[in-house]
Amino acid sequence: MTTFDDRERAFENKFAHEAEMEFRITARRNRLMGLWAAERLGLTDAEAESYAKSVVQADFEETGDEDVIRKLIGDLLKGGVETSDIEVREMLARKAAEAREQIEKA
């Protein structure tokens, strides 16, 4: 095995690790967003956990954050909670930072 092969394997491992970390951070962020929305909707603890899981699942509909944002805004408005696109996007950014911190500490 050559040094080049070792470097290539190390780079591939690093890339895979970083991709996995980003996936975990995004999933954690979506869960935190679900819990935030559930609190605003007045859901019980059990309902909040279930709702948070549904927000995580919503992220698999399409690439990017629009599917999650659309779900959150729709559910909040349907539940009689006033919100805006800006509020949800700002909270998404805050929860992303919180999720990154939690994952990196673990």
C-alpha cells in the first residue's frame, strides 16, 4: 500500500464522518424544531415526541429545508398559532446551532 492510497482512504473516511455528522445534526435540529412547535401548539409530552419524529421524517421529502419549513408553518397555522416564514427560519438557525453543540459534545 502506498502513501497515496493511505491518504486517499483517510480523506474518504474523513468525508464519510463529516457527512454522517451533518446528517445527525440536521436530524437533531429537526427534532428540536418539532419540540419547539409542539410546545407552541400545546401538545402533551407524548404528542410532542411523536410530532418531533414527524418533523424529522418530513425532511426526507425533498432536498433542503423547505419541506420542514412548510410542515412547521402549516401545522402551526392549522393549530391556531400565529407564525411567519421569518420566525420559523430564524428558529431553524438557532436550533441548528444548538443541535451542532449537542452533537459535538456527545
